[in-house]
Amino acid sequence: ERQYEPPPAVARRLDDLGRPPAILDLGANVGYFTVFAAARFPDSRIFAFEPDPANAELMRRTLHANG
């Protein structure tokens, strides 16, 4: 459904940075955005934080399952 894809103007700005963006995912929940961001910006450094231990465990599983 491309829910996380930025609007075209924002996507162009990100693509024109000349470097991978740094990504901060606060409240990462189960990791869906983190997986999207890693696929969209493969050379980016991503920091994901999920304070709920149960969600954090699901996030680890999501990240592992998606490489």
C-alpha cells in the first residue's frame, strides 16, 4: 500500500541529498517502517527505538525475517 513512501517532492529531496539519509524511528513498534526505510535507503544508518519490551521483541523478529 506504500503507506510509508514520502510524497514525490520529499522523495526527490531525499534522493538528491548525495548521501544516504540518517533515519531515526522513535516508537518503532514492530519494525514495519524500519524495514521499509532499510529497503528504500539501503546505505542509511537507521536508529530504531521501541520502549515496549514485547513490541521490541516483535521488532527484532521482523527485522530478522526481512534481513
